[in-house]
Amino acid sequence: MKNIDFILNLMSEESNDPITPAIYQTSNFRFRDVDSFRVAMADEEHGLIYSRGNNPTLNTLADKLGALEGGKALLFSSGMGAISTAILSVARTGRHALCIEGAYSWTDKIFREILPHYGVDAEIVPGAEIIDHIRKDTNLVYIESPLTKTFELLDIKAVCDAAHSVGAVVMLDNSYSTPLLQRPLEMGVDFVLHSATKYIGGHSDTVGGVVVCREEMYSQLFNNEYLAIGAIMSPFNAWLFLRGLRTLPVRLERISDSAEKVIAFFENCSEVEAVLYPGSHSPEQKKLFSQQMSGISGLFSVVFKNKSPEFMKRFCNSLQHFQMAVSWGGHESLVLPYSLWQNSENSGMARFSIGVERPETLIKDIEQALSAADK
Ligand SMILES: *Cc1c(COP(=O)(O)O)cnc(C)c1O
């Protein structure tokens, strides 16, 4: 990868030389003469006309994210804005679309319920089986590696090779890894998607999304679904994400290190049946982990031996430092007790998102909550 520090410091041209980028809080841009207006209107992709297309604050953020992933980035008002726009740009009536089982719930919803409304033959398949379900009429394969509940990995290159052999496009949700831990375009993925809400923003204060793809696909997406659907990021939110991005390397370093310590603690707990994180499931998964990723981030699941809802309730209610909430990737540690409202396959399971606190603080909190829950 190119020098990360350089990418994060890369500035757009600003006449007043501020250290941080300006927020261009404007809906449109003026032209000083008819000729320059006409030239711009003929090529919205490369001009500043209207902020649903280009805006300098968004372009600064998109340039950095594109450089980190090794492609060209477009920004959206949410992760789902990015994901749904990318999917709608590829899915076609009468064609076959595949999605990995266990994908993010609203992504799953698109394949399970929304695409079928438009006559797309959408199918949801578990794990590596997805490769065997690729057919001649498949034109979209949507994957997550790792999944963000059970953290299994897919052989990304093998999925891409199989998909490309029938001319299908591969999309991958890279929110767990960020471009710092996994670079899917290099493994053949065509569209990399992010919920920037998670690690890229990093402070639990902004919702946003990203699509990164290669140049040819970028033009196609920009000039069609991006402009037409209009699920754009606001200039102020782009500025917040630029601020978040500056500390992404230090946050992830700390979070990854703390997560390893908390995972090691759970793995040695008599109350714990299994800890689920990338590479934890089997030697094959471990091999994929070392091939595809350069580390773990801060999200993992724990399966407790005691499956009773009362145990989970006592444990979660006793946590003093971990807060109970959905979402993840922020500075503060969170717990999501899946088992308390989902079906039986999740019994005894909770997901943890490790923040930037001292790992000793987090482990102490878990220790006292476990002994309270054991009573
Ligand atoms: C949160 C999340 C999304 C959706 O992102 P939003 O920013 O909430 O729209 C997509 N994928 C994964 C894996 C997520 O965790």
C-alpha cells in the first residue's frame, strides 16, 4: 500500500492554506461565462456544478478513501445508501444474484425481499457453498468476509475467480476490516463497500457509507445510480469523516491490541464455550485470515456455556463500562446481547465491540459482571 501517512495528510488545493479542509456547505457552483458553464454541463463527473454530483469537501474524503483501497470512491449518506445504490447498479431483472448467508441484516433484506420485487432471481447461500451456486446467468455475487456476527471468512480470490468466469460482478462489505486490514480490490473484488459509520468515523457521531471501485465502473455508477438515487453524504458529515480518518491508524492499532487481550481473557474463562473472531473457527479459517487480512479489529462474539436468558441478562445488566447498544467501531466499548431477542441459533451469544479504553479496565468489568451473573 502507498504510504498511509501521506494519504491521510493529502490535502486538496485550498487558496487560504488551512491545516484542515474547508467545508463547502453549498448546493451549487456558479459559472462566470456561458462557455465554461457549457463545458462543465457536458461532463458532470469532472466538474463542480451541483453538490449531488461533486463537492470539494466530499472529493477530499473520496480521494483519501480511494487511495487507501486502491480504487475510486463515492460517498453516501449511510452504509445502506452505498450498498443499495451499488446493488441496484448491477442487479437486473431475470438475472441471478447471490448473497452470502449471515450478511448484515438490511443487506440480507435487499436480497431476500426487495430484489425479488423487481424480478431478480436472488439466492442466499451459506459460506464457501456460494461458489458452487454461481451459474451462467449469475451477474452479481455479494459477500462479507468476515461476517460480523460469526466472523467466518471466505476465500475472496476463489469467489472472484469463479464469479468472473461467468462475467459476474463481486461486491464485498469491508466495514469490519477498513482498508488498513484488508484490501479486497487487490484480490479481485469489483466493488468494496463500507459503513463509514463504524471505524472510519470512529466516534459514534455520524452515519455514512462508501463505495470503492475501479475507474471504468466509477464513471458508470457516478453518471447513473449515484446521481439518480441521490443518497449523498453532506459536506459537514464528510468533514467529520475526514477528521475520523486522521486517527484511524492509531485507533485501530489500539483497538486491535485490546481486542486480542480481551479475547484471550474470554478464551480462558470457565463460563465461555467459544469466542468467534476471524481465524478462530478452524485451521483453514486461520490460513485464510493470514492470507487475506493483516489483523483483527475490535468486533467479536462470545458464546457462553450458560444459555439461559437470565444469565445473559444478569451479565449485561452488571457491566458498568461496556454500554449496551447496536452499531460498533466507535471509541467506546459496546455489548450486543444477540441471544435476548433473536432465534435459538444465537442462544448464549453476545457481540462485543472494543473501543479505545485501557484493556485492563474492560477485562476487570467483564470479570465482575461474570461473577455477578454466576450468582
Ligand atoms: C452497520 C453496517 C452496515 C450498514 O451501515 P449504515 O451506515 O448503518 O447504513 C452495513 N454493513 C455492516 C457489516 C454493518 O455493520
